[in-house]
Amino acid sequence: MPIDIESLKSDLLRMSTEGAPGHDFCAAISELARSGRFCKLRDVLPGIVYDELWARYQKAPATFIASWRNLAAEMHQGCIEHARQRLTSLTRLQKAGDDALQPAWREIQRALDNEQNDLLRAAFALDFLELVEPAVSRATHLRECVVTCQSSEEADRYLDEATRCYFYGLYTACAVMCRSVLEEAIKKKLPPHLSRLARTRYRNTATLGDLLHEVNNNLNLSGFEPSFPHVANQVNDTGNKAVHQGLLTEDEARTCLQNARSALQILLRR
């Protein structure tokens, strides 16, 4: 059965806006004030909050009712944008004082959503849905990485992370993890005497570049195939670029991942 991502997104947007955090709360205050049942709020609000709202209502009833009705409408209409902004605030640096620039309805909505976290839930759901089709497209560029002998659980986990980073557009992280998977695989594959030499020489902190240097200098002793260092060095170069020179493109990440997988297939042959 085909999965209609756009239909899922439409359903999610509808559910998110219908259940916008704070909308029902603000609408209820407006309606209770309009219908002369303001006193019912005493049972659900802290005393100090009730007294403050009652004072404002008495000062200008029509303005009070309209303002809370408008707040409810703004929460409903701006929920998705606010949800995305809520998530972005956790992923990027925030300048001190920016909160003061937020409209009042957003402050109220976030406060009311403090325990339910529906804003974050909506933002994550939208992000994940928007990742599906690009991830599927990127996955079509890969084939299964088949080897004839095992490396380690850690290497498998590194490769899994590197591949998922590529699927989800985290290209720089993908290259860094590709470097890590080869580091782990080489350490497991090195003969004992070379492994001891690397640990001693680099004080248990050998990088992929260090390990490849040892392999190149002791290729016959390592038992590695001659084609391995060339492919692995390409992974190391891209990983170094990711760490020291800036963000990578999709093509660079894909090439790095394909090289890492090719290097693993060479390394893990019987």
C-alpha cells in the first residue's frame, strides 16, 4: 500500500491547529466573561491570578473579552510556526533578551504547554515527515554492504549512525562517523604486535590518520590488502575537512560514506 506523505502532513497540521495549546483555555476565559460566569474561574485559577483577571475585567469588560478571544485565535493560527520556533530555540544559540520580543500569546501558549509539550511533538512530527522523501531518495544511492567476516558491534553502530546521518541530511556528522567506523574496524583487524605498537606510540589516542600511517608503513605485516589504504585515506581526508574546514555537501557526504563502505568490504574479507 503506497504511503501518502502529503496526506499525513495535512492530517498532522489539522490535528495540531485544532488542538493548539492554550486555545481552549483563552477561549474559555473569554466566553465565561462574556456570559457573566466569570466567578467559575475562581475554582480553576490560583487566587492571585483570579484577582488580577477580575480587576482587569472590571476595568474594561468589552476589551477584556475581545483580548482573550484574540489570544485564542492567535494561538490557533500561529501554532505551527510557534512549534517550529520552539524546536529551533533548542537547536541554535539564542541571544539574551530575545524572549522579550515574543508576542504575549506565545508566552502564554508555551507556559500552558510546559508539561504536555505538544508544541515540540508537532514540530518533531512535521520535521520527520518532511525528511521521509529526501531520505528515501538518498537511500536509493546505496547498496547493502556485504562482508565475509565480522568486525565488532561498535563498528556496526558507527556505520548505522553514519548512514542515518546521511539519510537525514546531517552530512558533516556523516563524514565524522565514517572516520570513526574505520578507526574501530582497523583497531579490531590489526595484528596484535601492530596494535600494541599503535597503542604505545599514540598513547591509546590513535586517530584514523595515525592508524593508516602505521598500516602504510607496515602493509605486509598488517595483512591488509594494498587497495585498502587508498580508499580509507579518502574517508580520512573528508572527515578531516568536516571537522576543520566547514560543513559538507550532500555529494561529499555520499562519496565519503560509499568510500567507507568500500573500505570495510576490502578490510573484512577473509
